[in-house]
Amino acid sequence: MITDLALRWLVTLLFAAAVAECGYSLTRHRHSARSVVGHLLHLIMSVAMIVMAWPFGMEVPNIPPMVFFVVAALWYLGVVVATRIGWRTPLLGLYHSAMMGAMAWMYAVMDGTLLPGTTPMMPMAMSDSDDMSTAGMDMSSSHDGHAMSSTGWVSVANTAIVIGFGVAALWWLYRYLVARQSDPGGRSLLRHAGTLCQAFMAAGMAIMFSVM
């Protein structure tokens, strides 16, 4: 969970916007089966990130969602390898696969038993919770605290993911602004909203990994 309340709400709003956009697109537009799966995966990912940001997310087991997002990453890879139909470029498919893989990685780090360099969640007294408040993200809950830590190569990997999604957020935002500027009919807020929500999701991922 994210201990900083402002960051917690920021991440929640970013992914809530993504949930709304995915839901709107699925219900208001016709998609291919592949596109439907892609929208559903991003919708589920956004809900998972919202849950992860809040204390009640600590009650969710790590392994099942980790396996789910590994499968999701492999699905995107399979689509890229099998065919380019429905994809603007294979690079986009690889990007979405990396995003799903990052979700699986986050759950693995949170579990603390699957990767060398991480520690399992350990119970901690509530009196220690204040000491964790500067860490940004911890495993403490409102009733019984837990803490995890990651060091070495895991921290390096997390930093690389932060940079990667930070750059991706700027890139998606740039694409959104260019699309709106070059589209005479793009005055509606919902037009190109999918591109904007990709920027929101990338920014949310960068924030979540930055406080791990």
C-alpha cells in the first residue's frame, strides 16, 4: 500500500480514469476479440493497482494475481509473435507485455519469498508504523502491520522500471497532445481518451514502483 495519502489518491485517480475509459470503450465501441481482451486486461490491471494502493489490498494474496499477469504478458507476446493484425506496431504489443510483466514483478517483490534480494512480509508493531511513513509504500495495515524490503538487483530493477514508465508516460502524453492538435474534431474530452489513459497508467506504474 502507499502510506502517503496524497500519492495514494493520485494513483487511485489515475487508474480510476483508466478503468472508466476501458469500460466506456468496451461498452460503446465495437472491438475485435483481441482488442476486447486487451481492454479487459488493462481494466483488471487498473483495478488491481487501485486495490494495491490501499490498506485493504494487503489482504489480497500475491501469487494468483502474479500468475494472472504472467499469463497476460505471455498473451501479448504471443499476439506479437503470431500476427501483427490489430496492432499498430509490434513495439506497442511489447510495451503492453512489459506492463503486464511489471505487474507480475510487483506482486513477486511484494511476496518477498520468490526473488533473492527481497524479504518476506514481517509483522511489525503499530508503534513502528510512524517510522515507515517516510518510506512512501509499505506493507502496514490499519490493524496489524507488515513490512517488506528489497535491495540490490531488485532495487536496481525497480528503478529501471520507474524510469521506463516515466518516459512512457511522457511519450503517451506527447502522442495525446499531438493527436488532439492535429484532429479538427478532437474537441471532445473522450476523443483520444485511450491514449491519455495510457499516459495515466504509465504514470501510475512509475509512482507505484518509485515508492516500493
